[in-house]
Amino acid sequence: PTLIEPSEGATISPSPDQEFDFTKENKFTVTSQDGQFKKSYLVEAVSTFDYRYNFEEWKPDDSQKRYPELTDQLWKSGNSGIYLMPPMLQPKYPYPTSFTNDCVEGEKAAMLQTLKGKEVFGDLYALFSGSLYYGVFTLKQGASESPKGVLFGHPHPKSAGKPVRMTGYYKYQPGEVYTDKDQNPVAGKVDECTIRAFLYKVRIGAKTGAVFGEDYLTGKDDVLNSEQVVAIADLKDGSAKKEFTFFDIQFEHRQPIDYTQNDFRLAIVFSSSKRGDFYEGAAGSTLIVDDVRIICEDFKEE
């Protein structure tokens, strides 16, 4: 088959039917049917690598864990923090992150729900938002500040390539009443979801993991404005979507990705309430995500 096919009636030069070395740039010129318009294109083939997650495999109900959890341990959720709260909370409370059979393909998708919180030993936890992230959960950062126990990302070696796009499907229904961290209603405010991936730099050789991890961005950090973040793909429209909606987000590259100067970690984050880490949002907000991919391409030699 022809590698490049112009619009009907248009011509292309040189003919794409001959052999080309697409490891290098090749110039093709397309001329309109009436000959009045021409446009040239530089074409180069690149190999790609992609992370793909369909959220099909969850630990069985009879596992040692008492909350829904993906079998892929590279993924964590806010369920971990709730599980560590006083036992009086456990019997009456569902967990905000789980799975649903309402999916794009396969049998399951990840479902994140924002639940109304309560006061525990004098501390008010106004909301528990559903959250799922590619990263690590730890108590080392301080159990009293649960967002600091969220360590974003896992090592992203140079061989994995340069992140260029994040794609997937989602549904979102915001809850009816948006409240602040003191459970006070906020008039006119509508909840939004978070769908985000980012690549950030750490020191070469920085330790990873829950016990000895170093240089992590955490749930307390302002990721959107962090100097550590070198590339980010962030869903701008976090509003309601009744049906599964496809997203294709380009990574915004803010700084060079230089493996001679730094190591890098890739993080992926989903939340049913954008401000859920700070106990703000709307109880009942529900985000469903499925078939998520991070697409990378080979680094070009400078």
C-alpha cells in the first residue's frame, strides 16, 4: 500500500511509491488538483513506547487488604490513608476508589467517588475524594498530613522515551453541593475532576520507594507550578461528561529532559474532586476512567 496518500485529485512529489530512508527527514510537496496551491511536508518515522492501563485487575475481596486495590502495585489510591484511620470509621464507610463494570472495553474501569467526611478525634475530614495515582504511599512523611504521604511517580528511564501524549476515556458527574474544608457550602461553585500526567526531575541516583524515597513531589506540592516539573499533560475541561469522552492531551514541555544532569519520574493522577487533597469538593462527584495511555517517542539526538 502507498505510505502517503494525498487528497483526491492532488499530486505528490516525489512519488511515495519508491523507497525512502524514514530514519531521516524526507520532503514531500503536495499540489492541488487545479495546480494553484502547493504545500511541503517533512516526514520522519519515529519509534514509540506507550504505557497502557485498562484497570481490569483488582485484588479479590478475600485478600488481606480491606479496601479495593489494583493488583498492579505501581498504582496507589486514597483508600490507603482511610484504612489507617481509627477503626470506628471502617464499618460504616465505603471506600472512594474502586472499580465499575461501566467501561469502554474489557470488564472493568476505575471509579473514583467523593464521599462526605466526618470528625475523628476532634479533626474534621470534610471530604474523602476518590484518587488514583501512579506512585507510592508512605507514612514516613507524617501520618497527620495525609497528602504528604502521597509520593508521585516512578522512575522513567531514557529508554522509555519522551512523553508526548496522554489519551484515554472518562465520564464525570459532579456532586450537587460544593463545600469547603469546614463543610460549608460554596455558592455557585461546581466540582471538577483531575486527569493529569507529568514528568519531573530528581537528583541522579535519588532513592525511590516508601521507606528511603528522596526528591518526591507529594500531594502537598503545587505540581502545576513546580520547578521540578519538566513536562505536563493536564485536562483543562474537568466538567460533567454523561457519556464516555475521549481525551488526547499533548504534553507541554517546559524544560529540557537532560539525563546527564538529572533522573526523571513519571506520575499520573486522577481525582474525583480537583481540590480533594485539601478536603474541598462535592460529595457524590464520580469520575470513571478507562484505557489510559502515555505515549512516548524516542529522544532525538541534539
